[in-house]
Amino acid sequence: MKIGRSILVLFMLPVLLAALVGLLINYWSLHSLREQHEQSSSLENLDVALLTEAARLSEDMAVVQRRVAGALEAADGKRLDEAQLYLIHSDVVNDLAALNKRASALAESPQVREISPEDALALPVHTRGYGNFVIMATDIAAIDPGTAIRYIGKAQQHFIAFSEHAHRISAQLANRTTQRNDDARRAFDEFFNQVLVFGLAGMAGMMLLAVLSARKISRKMADVAEALWHLSRGGDVPPALPKIERMRDASGTDFRAMAQAVLNFRAALVERKQAEAQVYQLAFYDPLTHLPNRRLLVERLQQALSLSARSGQYGALLFLDLDNFKAINDTKGHDIGDLLLIEVAKRLESCTREGDTVARTGGDEFVVLIESLKTKAAAAAAQAELVSGNIREVLNRPYVINDYTHYISPSIGIVMFKGHQERVDDLLKYADAAMYQAKTAGRNAVRFYDPALQVALEARADMESELRLALEQQQFELHYQVQVDSQRRPLGAEALLRWQHPERGMVAPGLFIPLAEETGLIVPIGSWVLRTACARLKTWESDALTRDLKLAVNVSVRQFRQGDFVAQVRQVLRDSGAKPSHLKLELTESMVVDNVDDTIAKMRELKQLGVSFSMDDFGTGYSSLQYLKQLPLDQIKIDQSFVRDIVSGSNDATIVQTIIAMGDAMGLDVIAEGVETEVQREFLERHGCHAFQGYLFGRPLPLDQFAAALCDMRKLSAQSRAQP
């Protein structure tokens, strides 16, 4: 009987395996059919959603168009006052912002870019063009309805172009949806036939198993097959097998032996997983600090190079060596040295971001891999230097080990990388070489392998130090650029900061102003400029040539955001004795938009003193038109970027005319900066701008040269008046 049972099991095993294969094939067929159907439905739903969005976008833009047209018609008929138009303008700005986002999202959709890349690129362009002209139209409607209607005409052109592109996208999406439906129907027919054949085969197999297999044998064999299947999945933790354990304890000889074999197989898997984990830990991690070792570091560095090549971002490799670590090992013992290395590893991990790698490559050497830095070399190097500075600060702190305090410092070498420009081994060599340069420089130092980056960072540090001394050593001076009226008569001047370095000579403002902003030195420098300008105003009062001039002073964001800025200005005016009415503070649009309420409050306090305000670089911001009416301004300054192409660029000319019209309607003075040619001046004057600043009238000059230039201008003006 036992022999017969064994033969029966051996006979049934191939049949069971064949049936299992048939079932797997049927399952695969049905699963594939479902996946194909879900994928087709998903793509079709996505196309329909995009098609719907394109249609709704056109409808929503048409709604805005009708609303704006109605508002302008009402404005032209004087049926809407300025406050009502401003509310409509604010709503339209919000609606257009939402339309811009939706148009950009539709254009950036991979499906739209695939079927019609040109139309996808054109959608946000015409949406923004339409929005810009609609915003300008509603903003100026109360001032000049005629100009607003012309802007609506230009916006209509963008709307028509947008509708044409959206229609083409919709048509192509509809065609593709139809084609996908046809393809899905054919695929379904093919799969249906396959599933029918496989299903019939499976049913025949099951009937055969029902006839040939005994219920008890099939159940136990299924348990064994299930156990083997779970074990073969290769999970980190082999599963528990309670059915197999019961089979081993209660079955006959044949199945007991089979169950024991499965359990032995499971035990072998457990031992293998444990061995693999130990081997992986030994192969890729340092046994003392549990940090990645050199082998794992090389793998991650290779991945970082690939990521950098795709993203265009720099990465950095920091090679650290602990200074005088051998002395601690020799005097305190290797046990203390090991504890110190473990603490160093913990501190290094605390200094880095999640995703960066800290590795120990051997002895007292560590490597830090930093990924996803800036795309510009200098900016990325500055980030790497900041990280290395943090590491030095943390590692230089005292180490208390076994009730003894130890001190240690790192020498750090840095090499930057971007893409696959350098090999992994070369990068490690370069970082090691830079570390030895740090050792040579006196230890506890940081050095870059790239000499150019090292020089640039040292130059930046030197300039920062020199900038701090510039105020103390009175190296700053003010130059003055004249501002004139239509008759070229001086109205005032703008005070411009210059740095006369004793060794570098005249340092360009573009080199030191951004650094001063970044370091916060712009606040004391700005205070010096304000004091110097007010003192100059007081001096000018005693000279008939200059006593009527106004002096414009630029105010930085950091300086203006000081809580006591108003008190500072009040104190400077009191100390200098200058007339507040002759002081003009120039603010930027970004400063205003950043905190409107605080800006308005400070401006009103200063206006009560008699100080005037000019909006510098007007027109370069997006939101300033919404807040212009709230600000107690006296003047707006047309940015030189618009003046430069005022004759050749139709858009710049339109913007300049709009700014002039707005200033005139609101009772604000308008001055244009960057006027360099007579053609530019004539255009500005012809359209209502009667104040100018630029090289056509004078460059920024030191005080003595500025005074001489004023005399020459007065003489020329007197001669022109004397001529018949």
C-alpha cells in the first residue's frame, strides 16, 4: 500500500504541474487583457480630459473677453466709476492668472506635446499676450478708455490665435481617441479568442485532475506547492509554514518526509539570508562606524554623476582627514581612537542632508558626497564651502570620552563635479590632493582642487573683509548724475555709490553691491549714503547754482525693512539741517510688493516730514499696477530697459506711453532713466514725459566735476534763451 501510494504521488506530480502551467497561462492571458483594457481606458480618459480642458479654457477665456468688453463699453459710456473698474480689474487679474496656469498645464502635458508640439508651445504664449493687454486695458480704462479699447483689440488677436491652436489640439485629440477605440476593440477580440481556448483547456485539465487525483493527496500536494511557491519568492524573511509543520507531525511516511524536506529548505533559506546580510554589511559598510565604505561610496558616486548629468546640477566630494589623530592613538590607545572615530561619524551625519553620503574610507579618513547643488559653478562651490565650514565647526567641538576631553580638527579637500566629465577614481584622487593642500596650509583648513574656484572664493572672502573696512577707512564716495527738464535745465540729481579702493581702484557697483546685500553690510552703507547725501543738500543750500536741486537716494530692501528706518531718516535730517523737501527716496517695485502695508505706513510717516518718493525701475514688476493708487508717491521712473528699445520695439513704446498716461492721470511726475540719444528724448517728450536722466545729459560724476558740469549747463541754457 505504501509503495502504491508513492507511485500514485509520482504519477500525479507531472499531471499537477501540467495543470498548474495551464492555469498560469490562463491567468496571464486574463491579466494581460485587463491591463491592456485599463491602459487603453486610461489613455482615452486622459485624452478626453485634455479635450474637455481645451474646450473649457476657450470658453472661460471667451467669458473674460465678454466681461472685459462690457466693462470697457460701460467705462466709455461713463456708467462705471473708477472704483468699480478697479474691482473688475482685480477680478480679471485673478481670472487671467488662473487661465495662465491652466494653459501652461495643458501645454506641458506630454500628450499634447506629442500630438502637436507647435500648438502646445503657442498656447501659453498667446494666453500671456492676451492677459497682458487685457490687464493694461482694464487698468487704464478709467484714465483713457480709447487706449484701453485699442489694447482689447490687440488682446482679441491673441484670443483668436489661442482659439485656433486649441481647436487644432482638440481635433487631433479626438482623432487619436477614435483610433485608440478601434485598436482596443481589435485587441479585445484577439484576446477573447485566446482566453476562450485557454479556458477550455484549463477546464479539461481540472476535470482530468478530479478523476485521477484523490482529494487528500491533492490537498496535501497543494499545501506543499504553496509552501514551495512562498519560499521561492525570495523575500527578506522566509514565511512561516504551519500547514507543513502539521503535515510533518501527523502524516504518513511519504508526506512526513516531504514536509521535512520543505522545512529543511526553509531553514537553509534563513541561514542563507543571514549570511548574505552579513556579507553585504562586511562588503559595503565600515564595521567600526557602520558608515558606507569605499566600495559603496564608489557606487553612489557613480550614481551621483549620472544624476548630475541629467539635472545639470553640480555635486561636491569632500575628503576629510583628522589632524594629529595618530598622536591620540599612540598616547591614549586604539580603544579611545575607535570611540573618537565613532563620534566623528555621528557628527558628520548630523551635518549633512538626507540623501548625501558620509563614508569612511579607512583609518581617520572620511568622505562626504554632496549632491544636487546649484547649476552655476561659483554658487555650487559656495554651497560646498558652507557645508565644509559647518563640518569644521562641529568637529572642532570638544570630545568627552571616558571622562577625558579631547580636541581634534579636520583638513578638508573639495572637488566639484558635474556629469561624467571626470572618472570616479580621478575625483577621489583630486579630493585627496586638495586635502593635502589643506594640510600644507596649516591644517584645520579647507581647499578646493580647482584653483579657479579656490581663487574666486578667496577673492570673495577678501572683498567681504575689505568691504567691512571701507566704511571705517572712508573709501566710499558719492557720484551724482544730473536730472533735467525739457529745456535741459537741471532739476536735481541721483546720488550713486562708488568705492574707491586704495589698491583695486574704482570698484564697479555690480561687484560689491550684491555682496553687501548678501552680507547685510548694505544697511550701514545705506545709512552712510543717506547721511552724506543730506549733508550735501545742506551745503548746496548756500549756492545759487544748487540750492533748488533735489537729490535722489536709493534705499535697499534691507535698509527700508529696518524697524527704525523712519526714525533714522528723521534723525539724519535733524542732524544735517537739510530741507526734507529736497530729499527724494527711490524705492523699487519688489520692495513695495513684498510688504505693502508696512511700506505704505513708512512712506506716509516720511511724507509728513516733507520727504518725497520716486518708484525706481517702474514697469519691471507685475503687481505694482494694483498698488500704485495706494502708495503716496510723487514720481515714477521709467526703467531704462524700456527706454533702450523705445523707438524700435513696439511693445516697449506701448508700455512707456501707458506709464506716462497713468502718471499724468494720477498727478505723478514721470522721469525716464537711461536716455542716451536725442531720438529717445524726442519720443518721450512728444508723448508727455518732460524729465530725463541719462548719458545724453551727463554721466555720474564726482562732486567737483558735477559742479563744473552744472555751470556749463547753466551757461548753455542762458545762451539758448538769449538767442532770438
